[in-house]
Amino acid sequence: MTKPFTRILFGGDYNPEQWPREVWDEDIRLFKMAGINSATINVFSWAKLQPDENTYDFSQLDEIVALLGRAGIDIVLATSTGAMPAWLAKKYPEVTRVDFEGRRHLYGGRHNHCPNSLVFQKYAGRLVEQLARRYGGNPHIVCWHISNEYNTGCYCENCAKAFRVWLKKKYGTLEAVNDAWNTSFWGHTFYDWDEIVPPSILSEGMDFGGLRKTNFAGMSIDYDRFLSDSLLENFKMERDIIRRYDPDTPVTTNLMGTYKGPDYFKWAKEMDIVSWDNYPAYNTPWSYTAMCHDLMRGLKGKPFMLMEQTPSQQNWQPYNSLKKPGQMRAQSLQTVAHGADTVQFFQLRRSKGGCEKFHGAVISHSGSSETRVFREVARLGKELAGLGGSLLGAESPAEAGVLFDWDNYWALEYASGPSADLTYCDQIHRYYRCFYNRHIPVDMVPVDGDLSRYKVIAAPVLYMVKEGVAEALARFVRQGGVLITGFMSGIVDESDNVHLGGYPGPLRELCGVWAEEIDALAPGQQNTLRFGDWTEAGCALLCDILHPEGAETVAQYGADFYAGTPAVTRHAFGKGTVYYVGTQPDEAGLAKILDMAVQDAGARPAIADETALEVTRRVKDGKEFLFILNFTGAEQPVPESLRGETDRLTGEKLPEIFPPFGAALVVREA
């Protein structure tokens, strides 16, 4: 059992090694003014800690740890292995990565190591052992932060050899590999393990109009699984070393939302607490950000850490807009509303050089506390401090779930057809947004998760149906649950081989329909949905040509040669119901379908009022914490049922009108 936090951590990445010693005391003074109570240190300090192969120097880090400890600032201590030192790459070139195009990288950047390099593992392990032995059990260290933003993508000879070992463990024989990958296609049968090479652009990988595709999806999906597992072994190596010296302090690494690389559900099983870095673009829908928070919470079904966000602007996106007045506060509170027990920034003091010198920070290049950003951070720090530990560990109860699965993510986007515009996260978000707009709390659920906790499950583009999944969904519906699925579902098995017998394969009996063909609509092309109540909605992207097998028709196509045939169906199965959505409805059309499903399921919203505000709920010790947030860009009236309530953040009554980025917290009996 790891030690829990005793307060909401409020702080972020701090890099005093980049600054003269005299700046540090000024930093501490400003941290106190802003209510900063935590600092993440040592993220990129490997070169500073180990100037050569045999020398370690912890004198500066000792001083930093002592300084923060005296100031009462909780420390998140990183292991520094997210960027290796130049001497390591110079002496051992095999530690660097080979990219998808087959190029061996020189030293530079970060996330720059081959996960299967034994040399990298040796020196990373030695460094972590030095750190764990020296700082394990330090009372000021409240969390260990391993590496930084792990990402996948190495195709070197180290990885080729390790991939073959991974395949032998998974399949046992070459015959099983050939069968799984259907290598009889194009005469690619393997007769020796050494014939298998990583699927880069030099082998089975393809550049399909700028999209990364593959000749053999089964092979490429397995390679993605392998790369995810390889990096996870790196993480576990560091974690296990830390655990030998510090058995109690939680260990994490910062994830990246819907990043396509590692399988985060698998990773979360090895992490004490999930943390992630939240960097939406200027035009990212707020519902998408909320979905990412819910995904991070759903990885373990527990509260998470916000490890990074910017207090003002980013530097690496094409258009790095400032956060408007109040936006940082509202965005931070949205994070807490969806399950975060920390609010942390990258970074606390703005770098003076390098590619992140224009990335926002609590302390700007001016060094002044008289900036808008600093004042807003200080306000938020005071409000979070006022909450104490009242929210820590609070649950986020939900009656609706949305299935999310990295195997499906990889497989769907490797598919060469039927449409280049079909992307996994966009389809997931379309369904999530419908729940979000109706204030219906959502859990993001793995395909092997406990479905019995929910009244309604959305499983869009469930392209890959792995062993046991169809049975679990059938059991959920048979016992009274409502399932929503649809086009591009039930198509392939875990090796990307088609389930024969008609789409949606193993979901066919459950859905009560089969799809004969799938029409792809080009950009600008549309069809029409005609519902039984004579209302209409638009639809696009893909259109399944469906044949009911017990399902009733909810909506028909209005155009093309399949006009008048079913587009959306509803099927009674056991005590429950399955909705099959054979196309991509417009927002109003999908909302109409989801409303039917939610009504069938009896799933309840966090608040009964109709409101454009986001209202999100957490629960702890018999109390409910209702976060009310205005992301609409316009003034909005307070919901009728909340009028007269007190804002726990300010101690004042809720205003009748919420301004843009207005935010409040109401606490009452659950």
C-alpha cells in the first residue's frame, strides 16, 4: 500500500539546475506567494548527475532537495532517464533509435533511446539505483516520476531480435505466426525466425497518402504491442529498483491522453497512480479534454495526477494562443472535477533558451509576480489550499461507459480502406460528446473491464473483437444493459483477420443485423437518416447496407440505391437492448439515437437542469462535489436547481450569470 497524498499537489516541473544559485531563493519566495506546494525535479538531469561513465555527482541535487524540503514543498522526484547523456550515445551508438524510415539517429532531442538496448538498460538501472539508495525514504519526496512521456518507435536490430523472442513467447511456433498474420497473402510465409524483421517503411510498412499503413496489419499490430511491452519493461525495471529502497512512496510516469503508442490500460496495472500531461490546442473541444481526463481516470478506475499543463501558452503547436483570463483556472478545475488529485504545470520558471523558451510558466521571463498569469495561479493556489484534503480520493460515479482499446486504435487505423477519414479517437469522441452534453457521467472502459457496473455502454468502431469480448457484451445486454455499437464493428479478430460469416461477425446475433456492404462517402458527400417520427438528420463517412435479423428499424437511409433500407436498428436481446448505428450521423442525429438509448437504460445525469454549462460530480464521505464550469464562450445562467448555493471556492453565493470561463464548486449531501 503506497502512501496517499495529504493535500492537492499544486506546482509543477522545476529546473533550478538551469539557473544561477541566487535565483533559487527568489523562486521559493514566489512559490510561496503563488501557493505552490510541490515541485517536480530532476526530469532531465542525467547529464548533470553523471558526467561520464563512472562518475556520479549529486551535490547540486542534494542542495535542491534540501532547499525544497526546508520550504515545506513536496517533491516529485524524477529519475532523469527520459533523455540520456551525450557520452552514452557517443561510446555506445546502439543505444539510439532507428526510426520508421530506417534511419539510425545521432545523439539529440529526448525520448531518444532504444527500449531494447541492454546498454541503455544497464546505465539507466545504475542511475536509478544511485537515486533510490540516496533519496528513498526522504520524507519530502511524495512521488517518484520515472522517465518522461514514453513514446514508441524503434526499428533497430536490437528490437528485431527482441521482437522474435516476444513472438516465440506469444505464438510458440512459426506456423502459428504465419497463421495469425495470414502470410500466405502475397507469398510471405516465414520458414525461419530470422526472416522476420520489424515492419518499417523498408519492409512491410507503407506510406499511404501520408498515412502510416502496412501490408500485414497482424504483424504491425503485434509490433505495436511489442514496442509497448518493451517500454513497459523499461518502466518496470526502474520501478522495481526504486521499490528495493523505498517500498511506500507512489511511483508513476506521465502519460499523454489518447497518444497512440503504448497500451495505457496495460501500463496502468504496473503504476501506483496514473499521471498525464494535458495540452489541448486552441481549438480542441472541451468535451475532448474531458474525455481524456476520464480516460486517464478509467485506466485504473481511480483518481489521477495532472503532471503537466501550461499556465498560459504552449510552444510546439502550430498556433500557440494565450489562455484567456480565467481559462487556466477553469481548465484546472475541470481536471479536478474529472478525478485529478493534483494540478501541476510545465513549468514553474520559464526557460531562457532551447525550443521551450516560449512555453508558458508560472514565473515568466520578466521574473515578476505582477503578471496576469502569476496572479491567476496564485488565486487558484489559494482556492485549492482551502479545500485541504476534502476531495482527495473522491470517486466519480458513472452509469455510462465508453469502450476504449489500444488494439482497436492501432488496427482500425492500419486498415487500408474503406475511408482515409476514419479515425479511432474521433469516433469515440462523437459518442462521448453526446453523454457530456447531457451531463451524464462517463467512464472510459477497457474491453476486458467490468461492464456490470453500467446501465449503458457505447462501443463505436469496435473493429477488433478479441476472445471473450463478444460474450461479455452479450452477457451485459442479456442482464438488462443497453449497448450502442455500429459500423466497422465486429470485423476482425486480434490478428486482424476477418471474422467470416458476415459483418458484424461475432456481434451479429447480438445486434440482430448483418451488413452486406460498406459504402464510403467522400468529403462533402452525405446521405440522410429518416427516423420513424418523420424527423431527419444528415449522415456521412460510411454507410452499412444492413439486413435485419430480428432488429427493428429506427432510421432508414434517404438517398442512393440503398434508400429506404435500415441505417439504425434496435434489437431486444435478453432483458436489454442493442442499438446498431450503421453510419456516422450528424451531431443532432447521434444525439437523438443516444437519447433513446439513455432513456431505455435509465442512466441519470449529474444534474437534471438543461444547461450549457459543464456540470461534473465527484463523491466522498456522503458528500457530492458539483463543479460548474462555463466553456461556452458566452454568459450562461446558473442552473435553477443550484440557485442560492454557496461556491465552496470563494465562500460566496453562486452568481446568477456565469461569465465565460466562470467556475464554481458546490458541496452538498450526496
